[in-house]
Amino acid sequence: LLFIVGTVSCTFFLAVNGLYSASDDVIELTPTNFNKEVIQSESLWLVEFYAPWCGHCQRLTPEWKKAATALKGVVKVGAVDADKHQSLGGQYGVRGFPTIKIFGANKNKAEDYQGGRTSDAIVDAALSALRSLVKERLSGRSGGYSSGKQSRESGGGDKKDVIELTDDSFDKNVINSDDVWMVEFYAPWCGHCKNLEPEWAAAATEVKEQTKGKVKLAAVDATVNQMLASRYGIRGFPTIKIFQKGEDPVDYDGGRTRSDIIARALDLFSDNAPPPELLEIISEDVLKSTCDAHQLCIISVLPHILDTGASGRNSYLDVMLKMAEKYKKKMWGWLWTEAGAQSDLESSLGIGGFGYPAMAAVNARKMKFALLKGSFSEQGINEFLRELSVGRGSTAPVGGGAFPKIHSVEPWDGKDGELPVEDDIDLSDVDLDDWDKDEL
């Protein structure tokens, strides 16, 4: 009899009883408890995959029970009704009944038992396998896993940024969170989950960095956390769901590569991120905190208020805000200052007293900048920023290799500028006739 696991996802079935009962020393295994009992265990396991209608299985049952009693406390003996739990049988290549597997040091590489079907033969094989396991540990060659989580963290790639969630931790972390969560429901035995694992891990690290932790990638072992699997109707593995505050979860049906996952995460971040702040440079703290916290800070130097008035300045600020919104998934900082207010900064960025409005994109870590060469318009700025975002465009070092002194200034009050008031000169007591004579 051949069991086939789905080519697109791994299928999940409910548990039912078979040839063994709770009163036996044989541990009944199902998709619900297999990972916890076997894969996460430090113990050696002998597992029989059977079908209740199979005559050979029925004849083996008393011998299997007898072996389980003899090995109690030494080796774990289990049984899987693989007729009901076809996903579990299919995962381990079960093609006929009964099939016996030995789960030793490396739980991900079970060995086939080819010995006799008597309790004596089974016990002898178990003790032989146990001796091999102990000798491997003695020599330091053990490849076992102490937990399912460690198992996920020990295969190729660093999974430190994938958040493991459980029935107990899910709600408090996800449901009322202001962040966006992408949650993978997996089964340790599922081949498609194993294929996804390194992609999910790599994406988690990149997404954490690019969204400052506002989009989180998580994983739930659905074979252990049955409450969650049931609540969200998980029927196949892996299933990925997207959770956003105040909305019903939706299925992620995109590609399974890290680039596909990252692209969707950034779209989710962009949709949910608040508009970036556009700050006036009124102090050194504003400049440093913004430029140090972002990969790039976009600095505009706008004409003096007397040259544009409030309406002209606001039109420039509106263009900046539109561009900040368009590129908000880049997580850049956005700043502006008035011409002449920060003349040292202008000089360090090659702006220096003319050509307003001007714009520079500064990488504070490398102390390099690029200047907008086109028009200060949506089209011109968009072209400038698009070139930067793909790593093109000429750059130059910031003058002096560091930001210059920033002057503290009063923030713009949003009004039209006023010409400075000149002191009135009182000429009432000056005798102009005498002045004229003296001059002559």
C-alpha cells in the first residue's frame, strides 16, 4: 500500500484509536503528539506503523506489547495507525504494514527495522540500537535534537529572527499587536516546511532590519499547538497567515522564496506605516538623531521665506512629503532648512549659498552624499531617489568628513516672512541748513 504526501502541501489528519489502548505500554502516536513525543525526545524510539485491518499487524500486536513492557523505562515503544494518519506514514515512506522504524540519535533519519517479529528479536534489536546510541554520545558524535525548536535552529541558516509562537504565547504577542505578523504554521515532518525553513529564516532577518521590527515573521508548530491549528483551520503545511490589528487574518499565497516573502512584507509595512516625519533642522540633535537612525537622510535647503512666502514654502514641503510617502518603505529620514540658516552644513554638502531649493541625500555612516541635479519637483526628485535606491548616482564625501556645527534656530512659524524693522531716525533736532554749511 502506497501513501502519497501532497506535492504542494503536507496534509493533516485527526487521530483515532487502533490496535492499542491507554492501558498498554505501547505509546499511541498521532500527528498531534509525534513531534513532541518522538522528534523532541532524547530517548531511543521503536515505532510501528500499522493498519488495524492488517493481519500481520494483528499477529504482531501481542509481541509488540510484550516488548514495550520489557523495554519500559529503557527504550520507548510506540505505534502509529498509518491507515488513519496517512500523512505520518507517507512522511516516513511507509509502503506496507507493519513497518517498524528506529528513531535514534538523529531523529530526522529513522532506520528501518528488518529483524524478526517476536518480542525477543525486537528487544535484542532495541538494546543493540541503544548501545550504538550511547557509544555515539560517548564519542561526541551524537546528532540528536533536544527540542523541535532547536531542530529548526540547527539546520542551514540562522533562525534567530523567526519568533516561535505557542498556544500560550500567541494571543498576547500577535492579536493586539500594532505590528504586522506573518505566521508560518508548520509540521516538523513536512518536507515542504523544511524547504521553506531557510527562506523564511533569511527573510525574517531582512524584514526585521528593513521595517525596524514593524513586520515580524513567526512560526507555529501546528502538531504541538493544536488549539491554534484548530482555531485557524490549518489543514495543510506549511500554511502562512498574515495578522494585522483589527482585521481578520488572511492567507499568504505568494511565492516561497526569501525575495517573494520580503517583497510582501515590505508591501505590508508600506501599507501600514505612518507617513514619515519631515523635520526642520532647528538644532544639532534633530540632524544627528535623524541621520544616525536611518540609512539615508534626505536634506532639503529651501529658499528664504522672503523669497517664497508661506505658500511657496508649503508647496516645496508638499513635494517633499509626497516623495517621503512614496519611498517610505525605504525607511529614510527627511529634513529641511532655510537657505542661510545652516550655512556650514550647506558648504559641507556642496550647496553653498545659491541654487535654491536644493536637495542632498546623506549616508551618515559613510559620510557621503549625493546632490539632486534635476528639478526640485515630484518628477525630478523621484528620478533622483530612484537612482539612489538602486545604488546608482555619483556621491562625494561630506566636507570635513563629519557634519559641521549646527546652529540652534527658531522653528518656522508657518507665516510669511517680514522684513527686519529698521530703527527710526529722529531728525527733528538737526539743523539741516547748518549741516549743509558745514559740508560746504
